[in-house]
Amino acid sequence: MRFPVCFEKVPGAARLGRLGRIIGLLTLLSVLQSCGIMKIAYNQAHELAYWQLDSYFDFDEAQSPRAREELAKVHQWHRKTQLPVYAETLQKWQALMPGDLDEAQVCRMYTDARTKLLAISERSESAAISLVGTLVPDQLDHVKRKFTKLNKEYRNDFMDGTPQDLLDKRVKKAVSRAEMLYGPLEDKQLGVLRARIAQSPFNAGLSLGEHQRRQQDALQTLTPVIAGQSTTEQAAAAVKQYFARSINSPDAAYRSYQERLTRDNCKTLAELHNSTTPAQRTAAVQTLQTYAKDFAALAAQRP
């Protein structure tokens, strides 16, 4: 599950694993909406996921129904097996909100959330394998253009502008996420966020480098499959290996950076939480209660 608060963005590539992650991320993003909107968004998540994937691959008439079918299967699995787990996790987190938190507690929460998202990647491997074997060279060119667009957007969000402008952008996003949980922040909490983000080890250039590495990895994985140079077994193995490299980067320097950034994010969230008022913590408990109930209700719905 994704923390709805102040974790710095470490961008992932648009990759084969996106097939399943889109379902999960749409679920978690929809948590940030009102109850009614959340349920509508989740129930349409497989269709929204299709349109996002189509923006990468530009599916043809034969591929479109197959992609929708595979996404519907992932969605059905997610509703049945993952939403109840999300609800249980949120119920556990509610018990932590009234008291103070330390860095270790938050990191355990983060690790638990990440593990649940990794389950989506594992489940989506078979769907990805089924789809990539139908791609053609022109679609690989479409993916390359999409990557170029994403890299430009990333630079605009995290690299273009004065240091003050970039800091303001990051603080604004962090405040928006925090207020989804605690309600309006006061000057004290705003000060904590700004101070913590200002000294964060977040490195936009290093993150972009990993983003681009994963993009190239995706293209190199897809190329022989599209060119007909791989057997079905070889293609399946290549996709599985790619998923593994996406989850655990082969770049030791990036892995070390990611660990430092995660620990720093845990400390930031702990300090933010510990600066909140009793009323804000009560609001956080109520917010998590609402999310948990919504997840349980969605899990009980028939697709």
C-alpha cells in the first residue's frame, strides 16, 4: 500500500510490471477520494488501467480485448484477495495513530505496504507474458516515445527551476498528501515538513538515472520477443527476470540511495506525526477507519 503522506517520489519506469501495479495504484489513489468516488474508481480500475497501458503500447483491435480480459482477471484477484488484507492493515494502523511514532515503526509500516504491492507484481507476471508476445515493432517505437515524454515530465517536475522552486513543489505535494490523512496542517507541521524535505537525500538526477535504466531494460527485454527471436519459454523467463530487476535494481549505488531515502522518509513521517495535535490524530484514525470500511465493502461487492 502507498503511504498517503510525505514519502519522496522515487520514480519507477513504465514497465511490464505496470500491468498489475496500475490496478494496485489506482486502488490506493482512489483511497484519497470520497467514499462514493473511491468505489466508482475502483470498480472501473481495470478499464482505467487499460487506457493507461494503451498509452504505452497503442493496442490494435486484436490486442485490446485480450488486454482488457487479462486486466479484468488481475482486478478480480485483487478485489478478492488484496482488499481484505488492506482493510486489516488499516485497522492495525489505526491503533498506532493516537500515540507517537518512531522511525522504526514507520519503516515497518512501509515495508508491510511495499510487500503488499509486490504481490500485485507477482500476480501480474502471467498477464504481462500473455500480452508481450502479441506486440509488434511499431508498438516498441510507441513505447520509446512514451518514455521520452515521461522523462521530459519528470525533469519538469523535479529538475527544472530554481532550488527554491523545486523545494516548494515537493513541499506542496507533501502537504497535500499529509492533509488527506490529518486534515489541515498548522504552522508547526508545515515547518516540520519543509525542514525535513529541505535536508532530504532525495537526488532527482540519480532517480532519473534509475528510471532510464529500467526503461532501457524494458526495451531490451521486449526487443527479442517482438522480433520472434525468443521461444515462449524464453520470453516468460525474460519477463520474470525483468520483474526481478525492477523490484531490486542491479545498481548497488542506487539500492544504497533508495535505502537511505526510505529511512529518511520514515523519519520525516514520524516527526510529522509527532508534531500533530490530538484532534489531528483523531482525524487520522477516522480517516483510516473510513478507508478500511470502504475496502471491506469493495471486497464484498460482486464485479
